[in-house]
Amino acid sequence: MKLSVIIPVYNVEKYIEECLDSIVKQSVDNVEVICVNDGSTDNSLKVLQEYEKKYNYIYVYSKENGGLSSARNYGIERATGDYIFFLDSDDMLADCDCFSFIKEMLKKEKVDILYFDGRSFFEEGLANKEDNRERYGNAYQRKENYGFYQKGEFLFADFVQKGEYYCQVSLQCISKDFLVENKIFFSTGLLYEDNLFTFKAMLLANRVIHRKKTILLRRIRNGSIIQSKPSFYGFYSLFLAYKGMMEFWESRAALIEVNKEIEFIVNSVNESAKNMFYKLDKEEQKKILRLSEYEQYLIRKTLLYENKINNDGYVFPYYLFPCGSRVAIYGAGNIGKRFYNIAIREKVVDIVGIFDSNAIEKSANKIDVFPRCMIKEVEFDYILIAVEKLEIAQEIRETLLEMGIEDYRIKWNGSMYLKNNFYLKSYEYYKFSNRLMCSERSRLILVMLPEHGNLGDHAIAIAEEKFLREYFKEYELICITTNEFCLLQDYLIKYIQPSDILFFQGGGYIGDLWGNGKVFKKINNLFPDNIKIILPNSLAYEKDYQVNSSLAIKELRELYSEKNLYIFFRDINSFRFYSQNGFVKRCYYFPDMAMFLSTIFQNDNNHDLCKKILLCFRNDKEKIFHEEKKVKQILKILGLEYFEADTHLYQKVPKHEEMIYISELVKTIQNCKLVITDRLHGMVLAVICGVPCVVFDNSTHKISSVFEWIKERPNVALCRENDVEKMKKIIESVLKAGYIEYRPMKKEFDEMAEVIKSIISK
């Protein structure tokens, strides 16, 4: 087993000798030390070269300055060891047995990651600062030996629960194969890069181990990143770390069992970013205006105004009432107003009013609050006491009893009002069971709706709901998100009847590329007797399904064996692959559902005044286009001003709020002169808005395949990766075509509705 030690070096001539001296004291059999000189301007390189001459296992590389992440990635590319240990150039190893201990542990246990501990030490003067003593005094030293775990996420959960999760990469030794196979590298050009790196690595790792052994001595010094004055660059780096963590979490939420602990860590990065922003002086804060309009909006939305993503708050206690009950709310404080807004929006019960002993003072936020004496003048079935404290609730109950209101009609359960994990289940269960039990019409149940930040999926969901309501008015439509279904599976199984028609959210998840594929299979298997219709979808595999055809055919054969399952494809490649392999009887070809959105958004903009170009590029497993720099250079040559945005918000989007975000995105696109993207719904929304678009393909080829539906439009062009050199002519061509109003695909969606009706009537 060979160990690679990677040391990024930038202007640390004062410390690098101590760092290297702590290494040469080790047992260095089968060890390589890779020192990456990241454009140092002091004598650091000279010191490194002296050690390289003296020790044949020390290798020095020099590169232009690109930052800590860039230097570490550079080292990973050149490492030949089985495991990698990252050591910062101003830190040291704790004793002369560190490498021996690491190698002994890794020989015993073939793991993805070995975790160990460290200890802080301070430069002169820094130890006297109270905030430093509190923050770093016992940092990096864990109280117990956690041992071996089959999955990294379970060690992650234990670290978090016991307050001993540290993101520093110098506290771990990682398999190089694991990093390469999972494409885990450092985000370049940013500070606080360890946050995202460790987060992803720990949640993706399988076999991991922690040993209570101090390996690292971490120097707390003046001039280091952690001691530097807060800057906008630091804040922006934390924001991007938070954004990346959210994206990774959302892509794997259905596969991870420790979401509560993940939420805690993500929130802590969120809080750190927010706190740093408010510590910036006004000039630094103003630098937010240099970012794209979309990023400014995203920062204000996710960090500065809504600073947490947890479940804190009060939720309406539906479990206290039969469906359709007439409920009077007593109490116009925060709880009462919250209950009122929830119940009015969700309409599971009928709110007859909100009452309070101090009605005049309490009236606010456009909610009419009536005086207590008026309670007996309205018809109600129950009164809900909307206070949390028992003693206050008892006083109110006594008052209501004195007014002649029967005891059984007075409801209160303040200890359950907070939306903790237990109550969350109760709340969602009663909300759905009441709706399901109250329904008198035949039911269509639309499942797997999103709550993640991908607005393309939300555009599909909005269109699907609109489509089903317009074409199937005689049915009751019930919409359930993926998270709601996973949370309430046991309850929903009881209330979904064999006569209910199940519709699965469209998108691109049939295969092994995304976690939604597993969720679909699980729901599909739970309801073997129901008619099930997958709305327009795409095949999505880690490897191209044409190349990995045996796996794709095996999975499709399993789907085909489901006698009640009907699959609608939105792209010609998936449809042909499915059809050509013998699966034709219950297979259909219709447009992406988001194309049905064209009837919702009115385009009143003056397109002659639109000047900006929107660049909307993805950054996930489907990305294959990497020539953004060339695109920007061409735009500069053409004298075109551009800005960057994304169709992914990297935050949770509640079901009832998605229209707000979609409208904002559509408005952004409508005000563009041109959209250049490798996002499918970047293309679809541009087409719906009539805006010229240049689009590049993705790894599943769904973009080039869905493009078949719109290929006749002269203001939309599909480019191959090698078309970048022709980009100038392509851009000029679509711009010349200009704005072209979109013709709704009424014929196609009429036909789709007829097919669904024929399926349901069987």
C-alpha cells in the first residue's frame, strides 16, 4: 500500500521547513510527498527544491497561482499512491509515528476513508484571544474512538450528533480510486473548499473507519484564511459551498438515511455565510451587485432573508378534526395566524374566523380578527385554541366553557404544535388521509412531484397538473411529492385504492443515473393492481444506454412485465430504443410536458429592446459540454453582453411556491436576446417564450432527441461540441431569425389526452 502526501505551497517560507521536517522524521517506506508550488513569490520554491535534492521521495511541481483547491487537484492528478493525505504547508504531523499508524490501519482495513484527529496550536498572541480559545482550543480532538462503519453516512451522523464533525481534509486519508471513480475534486478559485469536499466524500463512501489518534498539528496564525478579515470573496465562497451541498443533497435525498444530520450541517454553512455577510463593511457588501441578477436573487432568497431550511414553525393540527369541519381559531398571535394561513390555503377544513379577546390590537397582515364575544354568532363545529402554553390554554378553555360552549368542541394540543419530525408525519398523514377520505369523485393521483431546486422539474409538474385538470375535469386530482410519499408510504398505501389511476411525474429518470429511478420502482411495486402511467420521460443511465444496452433492456423488460404500466416518452431516442427491443404495446411518444406551459405565460415584452445573452449551463452528472470559455470569447468578439444563470435554485422549493420561481425564470428568459444552454428546460422555456436559443447536448442525449419536436424553428439551433468553432455563424443565424411566437402543441396534447382516456376506460 502506497501513500501519497499532497502539500500545496504558496508564500510560506516561514513555515514550510517545519512542515517538511515533521515528514522526514516519519517511516517513509512506500510514501511519496508531492509539493505543489502554486506560484509562490517568496523563497518557498527554493526551500522545496533543497528538500527535493536531499530526499528522493519528495517531488516538487510548480504551476501558476490558482489557489489551494487548484493545487490540491494538481497533486491528485500526479499522485501514484493508493491513498492520499492532504497536508497544508503551515501545519505539521504530531509525532514520528503518524505514517506508520496510517499505513498499519489501511493494511488492516480496506476502506474508502480513514479518519483521525488533530490538535490546534497558536502563533504568539493568538492564543490570548478569547474567540480563538473558544473556537480552536479543543477543536479537531474527538472524545471517543468511533471505529468501523459500512457506510460513511452513518459515521457522518454520529459525528454530527455528538458535535464532532470536522470538515478539514487533513483529518482524513482517502482512497485515490474512490476519489476518481466518484469524481470528487476540490472546487477551484474558492475559499472554504473543504466544506463541500468532505461532505460529498463522507456521504458517498462505503467502508470508513475512525481512530482516536492525533495525526495533525494545525497552526492558527495571522494571515491564514481562517484569521483573515471577512471579505465578500469569503462570503461568496461559503455561499457556493452551501449551494453545492444543497445540490448534492437533493440529487441523493431519496438514497440517504441521515437527512436530519445533513440538514444540520447544511444549515450551519448557511448560517456562517449569512453571519459573514453582515460582518462585511458596506463597500464589501456592495460587491454583491457585481454578480448576475439571478445569483443576487438566489443569495438574498437562500441566505439573507430565509436563512434556514429546517422544519421549525407551527402547522395546522388536522388530526384533531374530521374532514370538512367548520373550525373557529381562538388566538391571533403567531400560532393563530400561521394556522389560519395554512388552513385557508389547503382547504382541508373550513375556517369560519379567527377570534381573540384583544381583537382590535391583533388585527394585522390582512387577517380580520373578531372579538371573543362574536364566537357564538357564527356556526362552527370546533374551536381550536392556538396557543402553545398549557396554563394559558386552560384559562381560555374555562372562558369558553363559561360562554356555554361544549367541552368536546374545544380542541387544543399545544405540545404538538411545533413541527418536529414526529409531528411532521402526523401533520402530513392527516392532511392527505382527510383529502383522500373526503373525495367523492374518481381519483387521479399524480406522484413524484419535486421539492428540490430544479425548476425544469417544477415546470413539468405545473404543466402536468394543468393538463390533468383541463382534460379530466370529472376526476379528483391529488398531487403528492416524492418526499411526501417516502415519508407517508405506510399511510398512503391504506388510502390509495385499486381504482385510483396513478400518474408518475415526467422527466428523465428511467434508469440508474438519478435516485428518482429507485423511487419510481418502489412506488410502482407497491401498487400492482392500479393503472399506472409514466408521463413523458427519458431513459437515463450512468453509461449511455445504447452502449450499456443489456442493462437497459433488462430493466425495460422488468417494466414491460407490469401489465398495468404505460410509458410515455418525450424523446425520440428513448422511444426508438424501447420500441426496437420489442416493447411496443404500452409505449407512446409525446412532447415534454413543459411545452404545455405556453398557455400560462403571456409575453408582453418588447423584444427589440432585449440586449442581453443568457448563458445557462449545467454542472452535474449529465454535463458533457465544457467549452463555456470559448462561447464567452465569441460573444465578446460579437460585442454581445451576457450574464449567467441556472434553471436550478440549489434549495428546496415547496409545492405551493413553485409558480413564483417559474414565473421569475420565465420573466428572465423573456427579457433576453438569446439563450445559450445545455439545460433541456433552458431550451424548452426559451422556445415557449419565443426567444432565440443555441443548445448543446447532454450525456443522455435527451436534449438532441427532444429537439426533434422543435427542429423546424429557425431561431433554435442544436450544436455539437465540435461546433464551437462555428458558433459565431450559428449565433448570427438564430439572432437574425429573431423572436418567433410559439404555437401551442394542441394537436399533440389532445391526442395524448385521448390515449390516456382509452387506457383508463379499459
